Amino acid sequence: MYQEIAVIDDKEEMINQLKNIFQLEKDYIFRNIPSNNLEETLKDIPDLIIINEDGINMDILDLCDYIRNYSENRISPIMVISSNIDRNHRIDIFKKNVEYFIKAPIDDEYIYYTIRNMIRLMSSNRKVSPLTGLPGNLQIQVELTKKLLKKEKFAILYFDLDNFKEYNDTYGFLKGDEVIKFTAKVISKVMHEYKLEDSFIGHIGGDDFVGIISDVNYDKLCQDIITLFDHNIKDYFNEEDIERGYLEVANRKGIIEQVPLTAISIGVVRVSPGEYKNPLEIGEIGAQVKHLAKTQTGSAYVINRRKN
């Protein structure tokens, strides 16, 4: 997989040096970008942005602000290379959410391993959820694709929390994050208890999770997850809400509504060899069965028992 590195420099000395350092690394692509022509580069979302402060004709802090405030791309890590090593200057740069600072002139071996390690770290971080530590979307898609190509028989479970937005509105996002981590632990614990060597648990994002498992008793698995979830979710509510059995939340018109306590919905899609062509087709059926589960009161699950 190619690693695209944008080098912001109004000259070409820096990029020529970097290309020479990485001449044996065919997976690294360096592109020289003048400081007055950044928009298209930021839209491409490079894997790493390197700024040669000594080689640009604009203020480094303004440039970092521009990059971090650019709506199309706020996620690429930034490395600044500069001969200005004044402590206050470096601190000001770091305040702009710059990840790394290297003193110029650069040492070839030092910057080689620094760039390689930064790319490796970013690549690893993008594959897992920082909140739950579970694999993210990329690995979920890879796992599904592998099973489809191998024509395996398996099932994918789609998990979603009911009334989670209302919980966040009432208790705050920090408590909401605790509920997300709790949900991940419940799913992981129950699935691991089945001792399935090829089981996979992923965190799509927010309150959405997936589980990929081989052929088991899906009814019992879902029931076990719901039982453990419902028994312990009350620990995240205060006594008043537990006693009432619902949250009191103001809607958009300011009218107080009674919203049931947070529950878990599970949609299960059974996959036979050759039944689906790609993960997108499975996802469409998964969305349907999960929606059916969410229409029921409290925690519930629905299994797609029809052939596609």
C-alpha cells in the first residue's frame, strides 16, 4: 500500500533529499507542494505532511492553522523541520496540533526511521477504535471479504444501542463513552465464552458494533448477550431513572418525553457460500434485520432466516 507524503516547501532541496533517503522504499511517494498551492493536496488527504519551515515564504503558525482548519482534511499528521529550535517557538508549533518537530539540517538515518515509525503508528491507529481497542471499519471489511472469497459459512451480527442519543443528552458524552466501552466488553465476553477460534468483533463507530462468527446457536448467543447487557446496564443510570424505568428528555420543541432506558438491538445475517457477492449486500440485509429488532420494546434480536 502506497504511503503518500506531502512536503510543503517552496524549494526542492528537501524533497530531493527525502527521495534519495527513501530511494529503496517503493511504497513511499513524496510530492513537493508550494505553500501557495495547498488546497488540492489537502483534499487528497496525504498520509503525512512535512513542512520545511526554512523553505516556505509564510508564517509557520499560520500555515499550521490553515491545515488544521481545512474542512476536507484535519487528520493527516504534521511534521515540521526547522533550524529555529528556540523552545518557545517549538512549543507554539506544537500548540497548533503538530505531531513532530525535527531540527534542521536533518540526519538521514534519523528522519528515515522517524517517518517510517510515524507511518506505522498512524496505520495501526487507523485500524482500531481508540475508545474500545476493537478493529475498525477497514479490518471489518477485510474480514468479511476474506470469508466471502473463501466461500465460508458464517454469520455477521450487527449491534446497535437503542435510545443512546437520549442517554448522551442526559448523562453527557463521558458517561456515554463508558456505556460504549461496557457494550464492547459484553459482546466480547459472551462471544469469547463460545470459544470460537475464528470469531471476530469490530467497532464500526459510535454505538455500532459487529460480530463475525461461524455456525453456532445464534438464538442462544443473542439471548446471552442481551441478558448480560440488560443485567448490567443499570449501573450506568441513577436510581431515580431506574425506578421510573425511563428517561425524561426534552424534544426539539422543548416538550418533555418519556424515553425507555438504553437497550441493545441485534440483527443477525446468516451467510451461506456464494449467497452474497460483497460486504455491501450483507450490510443491506443487516440494516433491515437490525431495524426490525429496534422496532421491538427493550433489548431484542432478529435473525435473517431467509435465503438471499
